[in-house]
Amino acid sequence: MGYKLELSIKLNPKFSIKKAHELQGRLSEKLSFEDTLPETVDYVAGVDVAYLKGLSVGAVVVLDFDTLSVVEFQVAHVKTRFPYVPTLLSFMEIPPAYLAIRKLHLEPDVFLVDGQGFAHPYGLGFASHLGLILDKPTVGVAKSRLCGKLESIGNHQQVALLNDDGVVIGAEVITKQRTKPVYVSVGNKVSLERAVRLVVSCAQKYRLPEPVRMAHLIAGSEKRKLQSAL
DNA sequence: GCGACAG
DNA sequence: ATCTTGTCGC
């Protein structure tokens, strides 16, 4: 079901995988690794996308940074028009994610996104691409590694760096003991150090930081709702 | 040529 | 990601 779409895209001269990678490389240069976050964060958002047949369900949730309680959430669904192609995930997930985010009444200080940020072969994972479009601070929080070599930091056992040709592109973070680590990288307008701190502070009881975990649950419930409505 | 490959 | 109940372990 996905190969047909992938084929049509590969045959489309207006959008080849090679051209998409070149675009990612150019956009990556516009990323900011500076900390533009306010001293005290009030709202942290979580973003995720779920799939149902030919539909993509985007979900965004806003939590109070201090209590990690949900203060708002929005969902949106659109027909999936781009297949999952490793390294091109953002092209598939941005439409539903962006539509949901546009519905927000509150403006989050930062968005924790389910996927890679700068820790990407062309320096532009979903979190970074979304960060440029929103022109807001974003952090990539992936459940598995896409690229980069591990590089331990002294006697630090909770955080290891992801290195790519001598460049630090992200970090492997153990948010909860006895569970697999998560991969954190800068999306846009935030430093890696701050990004890691945000993820760690938002992950208390579960492996995934609460914003991302909540967004995942909301996308899932919305999917079930659409499911039964068919 | 071979292996890797977010969600 | 998705299809899915119970079950083993911290």
C-alpha cells in the first residue's frame, strides 16, 4: 500500500528523493542552536502523528511545565499523501502535525517532537523541519537511533553524545532506569544542553517525556474515534 | 556489494 | 507506524 505512493513520488520529476535531500541540506543551515527559550518555561508541547488506513492523525498537546498537567490539546487529520521513507519522515508528518498546531490557542514555549532533530543524515529531521516552519524552539525526541556514533562523556552514565564526523549531533539519554534510552537532538532555536535538560525534567514516571507520551496517547484515541466512525 | 534505516 | 492478549520482570 505504501510502495505505490513511493513509486509515484520517485517517478515525479518535481520531487525526487535526491532533490529532497538537497533541500534538507540547505534548510539545515538555517537552524539555530542558540538557546532562545525564556529563563522560565511555562508551556511545553508534545507532537506526534498516528496512522489509519490512508489517514494521518496529528496531535499536539500543551502541558504546564511545572506540573506536567495538560492544559490544551488539538488534533487534525488529513489524507496521507507521502509514504514513510527513512530520512524523509518530515514530509509525511508535517502536514497533520502543522494543522493540529495551528488550532492551538495557547502558544507553547517549546515543542518536544516525536522524531529526530539535527541528528539526521542531512541535518533536518522532523523536529528540525517543523521548527523552521513554526520558527519556534523544537526538540527532537526519538525512540531509536537514526545515525551517529556513541561517545561517552567522562563518568556520565545517563547521557552519551551522538557524534558524526567529529560533530556532536545529539545525545542518547537514559530517562528511566532499566528502560531503553531515547535520542535527543536540537530541533531549532535551542541548545543541545537545554534540550536534554528539558527532556529529562519532563520524563519522571515514564521513558518518554510526558508531552510526547501524551501526544501519542491523544493521537491514538483520535484514531480510534475515526476508526469507529467509519 | 553490504548493512543501516526516525515513524 | 500498524496488527494485538496475556504475561514476565523490575
